[in-house]
Amino acid sequence: MNDNDFLSLGLSDAVLRALDDVGYQRPTPIQAQAIPHLLSGRDLLGIAQTGTGKTAAFALPMLERLMAEGGRPRPGFPRALVLAPTRELALQIGDEVAGFGRHLKLSHTVIFGGVGQQPQIDRLRRGIDVLVATPGRLLDLIGQGHADLSAVGVLVLDEADRLLDMGFIRDVQRIVRQTPKSRQSLLFSATMPAAVASLAAEMLRDPVRVDVSPKEVAVNRIRQRLVRVDGDEKRHVLEHLLREEEVSRAIVFTRTKHRANKVAKHLVDAGITAEAIHGNKSQSARQRALGNFKAGTTWVLVATDIAARGIDVQGVSHVINFELPDEPESYVHRIGRTARAGAGGVAWSLYDHSEAKQLRDIERLVGRIPDEAEAALAELDRAERPSRAAERPARGDAPRASGQRSAAGAAGGGTGQKRRRRRGGRGGAGRSAEGSNAGGSSRAAGAPAGSGGQRSRRRRSRSGAPGRASSRA
């Protein structure tokens, strides 16, 4: 079989026309591997992160099956069900199903909590072929008698690891039990912890396993950089990195909702248009923030891991890990927000000594993350050492980065290098925002310089004016 085009996968003309309409030209690895098995009726266990094309991998054969079966859905009895952990992901799946099915006479809807349920009830009453739902609201509507899953022929669990992380395991099990045993079942997960493996064993029958390596996705198309910095200086370093010329649209990741709010506020106070998105935000606030980010009104989005699931925005040039995640797989998910649809991207990680364990775990998964900051800073020291000796900063000026001393020592072969060796390499001290620019910018990583206008705009931002932010508002 030629898996370089969708025609060879056995899809119908109507679906192929829809793929052409939305700009899909060649199947991704998970699509090429999964679609033929699903068209033949097999259950499937898919190991894949977001950004690999897994929505099309399950949606296309699902639509083909519904069309082949024919018939009309009864009111309140969906024929196919897709469960998603977050409202954002559910809406994204719904949009893609609508695009793939634009030439098919099939109906779909998306239901989730945080909004009024009456419009969702009205839609169910008209009969639905494909229902995309979050577990909580679906169980509410089932309990009220507005939905019945006894006619579901295809059941999809998307982002199963996050469904379980968010505490939906019992809800998912209740939903699965209400569907027919004769259904076709699909489970997609970025990771395979014991709880997900157990759930897969419960709901899948002799499944085909399709595994798209997250390591491959992370390393091949994304330029990763490690920026060592003291924790107290992270916000200032972040602000400075975001003012780099080549940063056009960025997602900043934090571990907690509280930290996301604080970081977003700091950036806004610094004149950078940023918004936070996390689980404590209302549905309308989350949709507004995401809409502004997609439209370019906001060019920096500060997000937590769970809230970021389902964010699929083209043109994200940079991902910045303000804090390293506790799970190495989450690092892969984070940086996968850039380099979408085959493009390249850049991922910066702000790292301090307290995150040594997280860094070790991440590098076991993706390989060593380059830290070019120290070498670049040493080169700067060699070039500017005479002038620096004559222009020592007065007291009260911006503090010198603590990492400068060791970098200078490395350049000259002095005691700083010996001390760093005894400390064990990466556990060294951090840098201030000024030090980060010298050594931790993407320019040190080999990024191209921008246009003259961009340089002028960046100089204005460094002098204290909002700079980029004002030009994008």
C-alpha cells in the first residue's frame, strides 16, 4: 500500500474532497497506520501526542463507517461518541469533525460543562450522529434522560492519560458500561501508565497498537535550548527572551494556576500582551483568551499543562517552559505546541538548581538539551573584557548575572571552571535578564537576525517602552 496519499487508504470520494478542502495532502504516520485497521473494524490503541494528526486518524474512519451503515439517528441516541478531557479539546475535535464531514449528510455536536445545557439538550433531541463530550456534562444529561448510549457503534477515548489525571476514571468507566459490547473502541493516549493500560484492557478487544514515538516528534523538528537562571530572576529573563526579534507567538508553561496568573500579570505590567488560561478560568474567559491568541491580538499565552490540551494554533514560534514539568512526557506535549503541521519551532526551558530531577528525567526521554548560554557568554567576555574592566557597573545598577563569573573563568581557563567542575556541571547558578540575553537568547542558538525595523523595535523595548507589545496591540 502507498501510504503517501489519502487515496491509497481506502477513503471515499466525499471524504477525500473534504481533506482537499481543508488542505490535508499526505497522511501523518499515525493516520497511515491506523486508518486501514479502523476501516476494517478493528479496535485500536494509539500512543500519540497532540499534533500528530490523531483526530483525523479516528474521525475519518468513524465518518466512513457511519455513512456505510446509513440510517438516521434517533433523538437522544448518538451513533458515535468521542470523550475528551477538556472543553477546548472537545471543541477542537468538533471543528475537525465538521470539516471532514462537510460533504456528508451526518450531524454532530459538542457538549461540555460550564455553559447552559438547554441548547445541548435541544441538539440531542434532533438526533446526533457524532457526539463529542466531556464526561461530567455527558453523565448529567444521561442522568436527566436526555441522552442514551445504547446505539453507540464507535467509542473513542482521546487523551486517555489526561482523562485519568483529571479524576475522570470512574466517570469514563460508567460511560463505557452504558455502550454496547459490540461497539468498535479506540483509545488514544500520549503516555501509557498502569491505569491507562488497565482501562485499555477493559474496553478494547484484541486491539491493534499504533505507537508514534514522542521522542521522535520532540527532537527532529524543534530546536531545544536550556536557559539556566535563578528562580527569583525567571520572570525578568522570560520578559527579556520574549522581546527577542524572532518571537512572533509564544506559549509559556507553568506548573500551577496561581503561577500562570502571576506570570501573565508580570508580562502585562511590562507592556507585553499576554493572557493566562487554566482550569479556574470560566469557559467564556478561556475561549476569549484562546480566540485572542489565535487572532494575534494576544501574542503570549501563559498556560498550565491540562488547560493547554486541545490548543492547536498554527504559527507558534516559541514554547517557553517557565518551570519544568514533573512528568517528562508533559515536556514533550508542551514543546509540541510549536513545530505544528511539519513546521519547525523553538523551545526554551528556564531551569534552576531545584529542578535537577525533572531535567534528568526529561533528558532520559528526549536526549540532552543543549545549553549554549555559557559558551556564548564566554565568547562575549573574551570580546568585551577590556572594555568591561574600564566600565565596571556602579552600585545600584542591574545586578551582574551570577553565571557570568563561571563563564568568564571557562573562557580563560581560570578558577571558575574548576569550581564548576566540582559542582557537577549543570547545577550552577543562574543569570539575570541581562546575562540571559547575552548567553541564553536564540541568537546564541544560531537564530537569524531580524530586519532593521525589528532591531529598532527591539531597541525601543529594551529602553523601557512597551516595544513589541505596543506594535501588536
